[in-house]
Amino acid sequence: GTGKELVARLLHERSSRGSKPFVAVNCGAFPETLIEAELFGFERGAFTGAVKKRDGRFKAADGGTLFLDEIAELPLSAQAKLLRVLQEGAFEPIGTNTAVKVDVRVVSATHRNLRKRIADGLFREDLFYRINVLDVTLPPLREREGDVTLLIQYFLETFASTDGSGQRRAPKISTEACTALTNYSYPGNVRELAHAIEHAVVLAGPTEIGLDHLPVAIVQAGALTEAQQDPVAASVADLM
């Protein structure tokens, strides 16, 4: 939820490969038995259910960029095959010994500590050094205060409803609601902010978005912050 795929897309679009395919794969979304078939493809009859040949994501991204999200979730067998592609620019689809050449830039991402995964025997050290040519750290949303205001406006426009004339108009938002959204820490990062705005837009309808339209967690966090900043108000609140 920090925007990893967005950064990967920008790297692709602003590179010499920008006119070629951008293919994204969430390595944690596939079971261990299927991830190799998804990445490298397979021949007909290679396994039960392989009724026809299928090119994998590496072939689909040939000439362009392949984004491997949550690369730490790759099983060790797939890591070995990935290492070979990165070193030799070739792989063998499941069910064949014929090497397929590809020219792919790989951008990978993970929320895990790969050095710890290496120490635990869950990630290949040689693969780590192969993919870690350039390391970009994306801080969580709570550490990017300037981004929150921009994202609030973006999501207001994204979830805007269509008026009677067929035009999409972003709903208005009260100062109190905007302040609560801005001050929240967002443990769920950008996805949580997007959900909060969509939630508010649905509840507010054609009216201005207020505090009562925001998710309870955000409103309560804002109230707690105000109480901590004003001890007198906190004491009064306790008495009430």
C-alpha cells in the first residue's frame, strides 16, 4: 500500500523501454505449485490441467519490464530459475528443455527483510545480490505528510459520482474531516486512505463530507490526539 507498483510503472514509463510491455506479478498471490508456471509458462501436457501451451509472464514482458511484487514469497525452486534468467537471459518453460531467450528488466519489491529471510534459509543470497542493484525505500504514508493532502483530492475525484448533466464532480469536504484525514497515521497506507474516502463519499452522497462520514477508527484517532494535546479537555472528557 505504499505505492510500490506506481514507482515501478514510473521507472518503466520513463525508461527506454517505455513503449514496451509492463507486466506485474504478485508472487504471494499464487500457490507454490503454480508460480513457476505463471512466470515461465508451460507446454501442453506438462502437468494435469495443462491442456494447451501458455507463455509465462517473462515472455509477455519481453523487451519491457517485469514487476515482481512480494518477491520474498517466491519458493526456493522458483528463485533458482529466476536467478538463471537474470544471469543468462533465458529460461525453460515447464515441460520442455528448450531455452527461451528474453530481454526483460526486472523490478522487484517486498515488505519483508530479505537479509533475515536469507539467514532463515528462505531466500537465496546469490539472488539477493543479483536483484539488489539499486535499492529504493518507500516510506509508509504516515511519514509522507505532504502526500496525504494530494491523495485526498485524488481519491475524491476518483470516487466522485456523476451529476444530472453527466459530469463527475468531486464532493466537498469539511475542514474538520480534512484535518482528521490528514492527522491519521494510516497503518494500512494508501489503500486505507482510498477506502476511507470511498466510504465517506458513499455515506455523504450529494452533501459535504463531514466527520460523521469518515470511518470510526479515523474519527476516534483524531479525538484521542486532540485530548492528548489538551490535558484540560481530556480531564473534562473523563468527568463526562
